[in-house]
Amino acid sequence: MGAGRTRQREKVSTGNSIHIRWMIRRDMPEVMRAERASFEYSWTEDDFLRCLRQRNCIGMVVEQAERIGGFMIYELHKTRLHLLNFAVHPSVRRTGLGRMMVGKLVYKLTSHRREKITLAVRERNLAAQMFFRAHGFRATRMLQNYYEDSGEDAYQMELKAPPYDAFDGFGVIGPVNRIAQFEEN
Ligand SMILES: CC(C)(COP(=O)(O)OP(=O)(O)OC[C@H]1O[C@@H](n2cnc3c(N)ncnc32)[C@H](O)[C@@H]1OP(=O)(O)O)[C@@H](O)C(=O)NCCC(=O)NCCS
């Protein structure tokens, strides 16, 4: 296991065939595959489309060798980014794709002078809690009966913006683009 994982990590850090870009309509089948493989209560395609039609809602995918490895959906607010959905397909987990997406978010945060990234994570989703903790997020409060589907509680987690020059270690990549392209493509 060690050798294979190390090779994949090197691929991530060199970044040649892996990039993060705006989600477009024709990504939906692969996004849905990752979504369904990741969550017991998954979003429908309609949920994605409804969300992405909002002007402040952004969808991004991480693409590796022309396959979608993962995606994230977040909202832009005046002082914060709120993460609504975030997943990496199980076949490519623990290879650094999630880390790259967090890096992208942190870059957006600092480059737009917003103060923090917020998200809600299910109480039972320990893997995601560990993942976000490993990237500096901290639980700030308990949200009781947060999910309509199961009635489960959630933790709100937050990452405060690091100093402007401190985000380099997250492997930030690529220029900013526009959400309008989601509908156009
Ligand atoms: C959480 C998730 C996005 C992580 O994505 P990933 O690409 O596998 O994560 P990375 O490879 O970038 O992991 C980076 C670090 O995060 C931590 N981490 C990631 N997954 C972890 C896990 N299951 N348990 C503990 N720590 C974990 C580790 O420190 C890891 O570094 P390491 O591999 O050197 O130990 C992925 O497991 C996933 O899609 N889960 C299902 C969907 C989900 O729960 N989304 C969040 C909703 S709030």
C-alpha cells in the first residue's frame, strides 16, 4: 500500500494531470457517481442544478486524467465561504484530492479577503471531521436536528483565513473563473 500511495501523492504534488476547474453540465454523470458513492442521503441531480442556479453558488471539480475525482459546491457570502457539498470518489480517496480542493477554497478566501470557511458535518461522519480537522478546521458549535432526512445533529466547523502568505502549502492552483460558465457549457 505504501508504494502505490506515495506514487499517487507525487502525482498530486507535481500537478501535471490533475487540476481543479469549474463544474459544467456534462460533468453531472460523474459528479453524481461520486455523490452516490459518498453519501447515504445523497443529493439528486436536481438538487445540484437548483443550487448552482443561485448566483452565489459555485461548483468545482477536481479532474485527474480526464476523470472527475471529486467535487465541491459552496456559497459566496460577504465575509465567508460556506461549503455545501464536498466529496472525493472512494476509488481515489487518500491521494490528496480533498486536500487540493481545500487549498483552492483557502486561496479563494484569502484572495477575496473573506474571513472564514464554514460547513456543517454530520455527527456520525468521523472521516470528514478528521479530514477537515487535519486542514485546520475547528468545530465551533453543535447544530441539533440539523438534517431533515435523518434528524441527525451536525457540527459546524470553521476555518479562519490564514495570513495572506500562509496558504502556499495547500497546493493552490489555477486562476479564478466565472459561475456563469456552468449554464453556458
Ligand atoms: C472527506 C473526504 C472528502 C477526504 O477526501 P480525500 O481526497 O480522501 O482526502 P485527502 O487524501 O486529501 O486527505 C488528506 C488528509 O486528510 C486526513 N484524512 C482524510 N481522510 C481521512 C479519514 N477517512 N480519516 C482520518 N483522516 C483522514 C488525513 O490527515 C489525510 O492525510 P493522510 O492521507 O496523509 O493521512 C473523502 O473521504 C470523502 O469524500 N468522504 C465522503 C464525503 C464526505 O463525507 N464529505 C464531507 C461532507 S461534510
